[in-house]
Amino acid sequence: MQFQPGDLFVFYTDGFPEAMNKTLELFGEDRLCKTIERHADGSAAEIMEGIFSEMKLFTGKAKQHDDMTIVVVKVV
């Protein structure tokens, strides 16, 4: 498989979609995918920052129960 400029790969642990807010609502796969799509035009670092920012906005001060690891690769 050949990669093309603009191809985007996002690898993450289950801590991202399972992040919860104070009402125990999950961030979820759909919200995570939409977040990635909203930031896809940025650099890998900007995409990662956008994901963290939106996830933190969603979770607020709710304590998280799992680790969160993410790797963003964008082919230039």
C-alpha cells in the first residue's frame, strides 16, 4: 500500500472513546471520529491538540479511569 500526501493515521487507546463527563456519558467513537475530521486539515500536532482540547472540554473536571495515549501520523 502506498501512502499519499494528506493520508492520516490516528492510533489511540480505549481511554479516549471511554472518557466520561460528570454525568457518566462516554466521549465515544462517533464523537472521536467527528473530532478528528474537524481537525484533519491541520498538522499532526494540531490534530492531536484539537482532539485533546475537545475531549477535555467534554469531560470537564471528571476524573478519568483509564490511560489515554494517542499517536497521530499525517503523510506530507
